[in-house]
Amino acid sequence: MEKQIVLTGIKPTGMPHIGNYLGAIKPALALSEKYESRFFIADYHSLNSIKDPAELRGYTYEIAACWLAAGLDPEKVLFYRQSDVPETFELTTMIMAFTSKGLMNRAHAYKAQLDINREKGKPDDHNVNMGLYTYPVLMAADILLFDTNLVPVGKDQVQHIEMAADIAEAVNRNYKEQLLTIPEAYVSESTKTVLGMDGRKMSKSYNNTIPLFLPEKKLKKQLNKIVTNSQEIEEPKDPDTCNVFALYKLFATKEQQDALAERYRAGGMGWGHAKAELFEVMNEVIKPMRDRYDELMVDKSYIDEVLVKGARKARVLAGEKISHMRKVMGVDG
């Protein structure tokens, strides 16, 4: 039995944060041990928000370096840059003809922009470009081009996978052939929400993130900004309601967690001590990856080499899919 295919992409919009690593990168790398995996840098998706070319190129290198530093093996995983695979955009055009406007009207990102506009008394179409509006179609093409079975996503992204499945089914129904594999969302219940500096979900939109590869001194400074209550040092504290301890649990062993929880409840420990403990366990996990990340960013030649090889492999697979699609659809010249 052939391995199922898993695909995931990350937009280059800045260095991934701790939440991205624990909620997306680490679980995806774990899946690659079991499934045939395709991971990509979604640089065309970033064009909706990033218009500066130098900034986009820099972010693309950052994302590539993060994946590689976190343990991605390009010999075992197909790793490529979206813009290096033009077949993606040909498939986007093909499936546009099978995508209803009503489906796009229901997309979360589009509806969120409409809500913002209405709250501000702006026209519905204010700040809505066609890249934003048709974002789910390009995402569907990313997925369908590589016969993807499973797409690891958070619960808030399941809609996009369902849209890709709807589009694939419309194409298959029209041509009476299983042209496109019907994808499913892979939502891991074990992946809990990572709390940010203020106790809310860690998100760039909340400005409460901890960038993954901050230098040690900056990481320590960032962790010292985590919001805590005003309890004095001598007071007993509840680890189960503490932002610092919530992050500590994600990096510490069970023994370390139990020991620190006991210090919380006993009293005599200030928030500065708790944050110092968090820094120690977090830095221990991140340091080897950070060192590798820094090496890759100093000399980007290896990243370039990996992406060139990845593009070559991806285009072989994508070319076969598009060639078959063109013949079936009658646009093969």
C-alpha cells in the first residue's frame, strides 16, 4: 500500500514564532516520518500583504532556514518554493472555471475584511484585492497539484481544505474521472493552543509572539515581558493559571514541571525566578536549532541549493499532473 501524501505550506511573512514551531513545524516534521511529505514556502500567497521585494526575499530565506534548522531533511521530504513551480498557477486557472463566486464569498479571510470595512463605515470592497478574494483557489491548487491526501491545519483553516475538496469534486464530476485527489484536513487534537505573552493565543495579529530564533539575550528580555499578576514573592501561586508556566510545560520534562509547580505552590518564588526557569528550558531546546539557523542565514548557498533541487523534483510531479489535466480538458494543443 502506497504511503499517503501530506502537504503543508507556510507564508513568508517574518520569522516563525514559538507557536508556529510547536503548532505547525514540529508536528509536520513528525508526520514526515510516517507519510510521504511535501512542504513548501507559499511566497505567492504573501504578495497579498507584502509588496516590498527585498522584504519578501528575506522572509523566504528565513522560512527556509527555520524548516532546515528544525530538522527537515530535503533528501526525505520534497521541499520547494511555490513560485518555482509555475504549474501551480496553470492549475489555478483551470480550477477557477469550476469555482463558484458564492464559495469565495464564504471564505473566512474575505468575510473578515468585509466585517472590518463595515465597522469602519467603508465600502465592502475597500482593501479587497483579487489575491485576497481568490486566495482559497490558489491554496486549492497548491494542494490538488500533488495528489495530497492530508493537509495538517489548525481548526480555523479547515474551511480551506473543504473548499479544495469541493472544487476537486466539481472537476472530477464534470470529466467523469478521478482527475484530482480529494484532500482531507488533518487536525491533531493533541496540538494545543500556544499562549502568547499576554495569555491569548500566540499570534502576530495580537503582537504577543516570541520569535523562534531570537539571540539568547533578546530571548531572555522578551520572556521577562510576559504578563503576570501582582502577587508578591512570598505568596503561593497557581501554576495552572500562569502564562509563564503554560509555556514552561511545552519545553520542560515531567519531572521539571512537577518541581517548578511545587515551588509555585510553596511560595517564596517571584515571577522573575519563574521566567528565568522558563528561559533555561526553552533556550536548551532552541539553541541547537538557533545555531544552525544562524549558519544558514550567514551563508545562504545551501538554502539556494536545496530550493533548486526541490523545484526540480516538484516540477517533474507537477508536469505529469498538468499534462494529464490538459489532455482530459481538451487544451493540449
